[in-house]
Amino acid sequence: MEEARIDGRRSWRTAWLVLAMLSFSYGSPLPIVVAMKTMQEQLGLDRSVIALAGSLVWVGTGAGGILMGWLADRIGLRKVVMFGACMIAGGLALSSLGSIWALYIGHGLMVGLLGNGAVYPPLLVYVTRWFDKRRGSAVAFISSGQYVAGVLWPWMFERGISSVGWETVMIVYGLVVAAVVVPATFFLKPPPIATTAAALPRVTASEGRVAGLHPNLVQALICLAAFCCCIPMSIPSGHIVAFCGDLGIKPTHGAAMLSVMLAAAFVARQAWGAMADRLGGLRTVMTGSACQAVAIACFLLTQDEVGLLFVATAFGLGFAGIIPSYSVVIRDLFPSAEASWRIPLTLFTAMSGMAFGSWFAGKLYDHYGYYAPAFGSGVTFNLLNLCLIGFLIYRTTRRRRAIAAPAAL
């Protein structure tokens, strides 16, 4: 039997398995994205009300990840992920009832908190323990499950919604997630024990400080930066189909545009992962965030279908590497033993930004009747993210130089 070792063949087989599982679980928030305009017309609700249901998935996933990451270390990853898959199925079935309370409880509590919160964050921490030198590439690879889902499912959902209705699509897809993810958990094996060298953080300072600052202050800055960058990230991701519909673009073309955007993100994410391995997580976040800021500003400059397709593609290429790189940042700056709560905490604030951004964009749309103010707010939050990440890069660079100076004497 092949011995399990960090960065070995079994590590990459594990990453492929997790990618397949996430490609299904990440499809669970997409029916409401594709059906948003249809649901608004059928249910007679404001767009922000429906957008909030989708937003609660992100908040729930992040909040659930903090609890489920801790729980997975105590009762086992397999049980936690199986439970999450069943909750996703139940949550989509409940949401199919169509009332506001069913949408909010089904998506926020079951699909988000107890569902994806028990699937993505614990699996992400699990995979980081299989890798050291190629950790950035591995995290980027498995996180691409979001984009695989975005390529595979929207056009299928759109066809299903036009044929049998969004309610049936939700029920059927929930059963598909449970049927795929639950059996796949039996192939998850314990990760290898990290060597002492591999378990140490790469960027530390003396006396328990990180970049010359208190570790929890650095954690707070990372969380705030993640929140700010995910607000602009969520606006095209959650509203591009409805945005296209408002411009007179066919729903099938809008769903295809979402798929193209996420396909571009999938392709680019592998390059971002390689960059994180080479340059570190913070610099990769900075570069990706700058690209995202330019791309989301371009949504303000065109309403032509071809132009939007190019902008959506550029947006996908830009934002693809940001979220996985935050996990690399945590592993770069903090000990491995703290990853089970620091990574889910970072994901919680990032996904809270996704939730707030999607809801806020819907609220601005309801107030103004068009999406330009939403895209403008995204640019503002993106610039704040760049300032925070730039500060952390400055602190870590200065600390390295301070440590290296006495050694050079």
C-alpha cells in the first residue's frame, strides 16, 4: 500500500476527490441565482428579498464552518460532511415551498449553516494538511469546485426551470447532492502527520507576534480585508443573470454568461494557486484584488451583450485566486494547529461579505431601478481591501528585513 505523505500522489488524489464533491455542493446556491427574476415575478417579492435568501447561504456557510471545523476534529470529517450533504438536500426541498420563511430557513440555516458550512470549510482545512510546498496550488484547485459548478449547472437549471419550474429543480438537485457527496465521504483518508518543519508558520516574529503585531489583530485585519473584497465579488456572481434580463438579454444567454465567467475563474485559479506557492498568499490576494477592481469598474462602462461577455470573462479571471489565497495567508502566518478555527473564521467574514454584497446590490437596485450604483459601491469596497492588504504586506516585508539585518552582520 502506498504510504501517505505530504505533497505525494495520494495528496493529489485526495484533492481530486474533494474537487468532485465541492462541484456538487457548490451548485446548491445557484438555482436561486438563475431563477431570481422568475421567482420575483411569481412570488411578487422585491428582488432584495430573494437575493437575501441566496446571501444567507454565504453567511451560513462561513458561520457553520467555524463550528463544523471544530466538530470535524472531534467526531471525524466523514460524519460532518455526510451530515452537511443531507442538510443541503433538506434545505433545497424546504425552499421549494416558496414562502419567505421557507426560503430563508432552507437557504440560510440548512443549505448554508448546516449544509455547506459542514462541507466546504472542513474539507478545505483537511486538504491543507495534505500539502506544504504546493499548498497554494492545492487550495486553488479544490476551491475551483465553485467554478466547475458554475460551468456545469446554470444552463441545466435554466432549462429545468423553463420546463418543470424552479421548485422541482431545487428538490431534484438536493437529492443529487446527497446521492453523490455521501458515498464519496467513504474515500476520505486521514492526512499524513506533518513534520515539525512543515508545521511551522513561514512568516512569524519573535515573542508570539505576527508581522510585529498581535496575532489576533492580524487575524482581524485579514477578516476585514476578506469582507471588503467579497462585496464586489458577489455582485456579478449573484446578479449577472438578472442584470442581463433587465438589459433585454435572453435568460439562456445570461445563464451562459455566468457559466463563462466561472469557467474563466476555474482556468485562472490554477495560475493564481501557482502564484501563491511562489509569492505567498498576501501578494496573490493583492494582485487578484487589483484585477477585480478594474473588472468590476468595467461593468459601469458597457451594457452591450458582447461587451458584457468580455467584462464577465475578465472579472472571472481576476477574482478567481482571492478566496483560496486567504487560506494560504493563514497557513503562511499562523501555526497549523490553529488552522481549524482561523481558516473557517476568515471564510466566515469573506462569505459574510458575499452575503452583504449580494443583498446590498439587490437593495440598491430596488431603490434606483438599475445596477450602476451597486457596481460603484463594489469599486469602493475593493479599494478599501487593497489598502488593508497593502498594509499587511508592508508590515510582513518590514519585519522580514528587520530579522534579516542582524543575520547579515
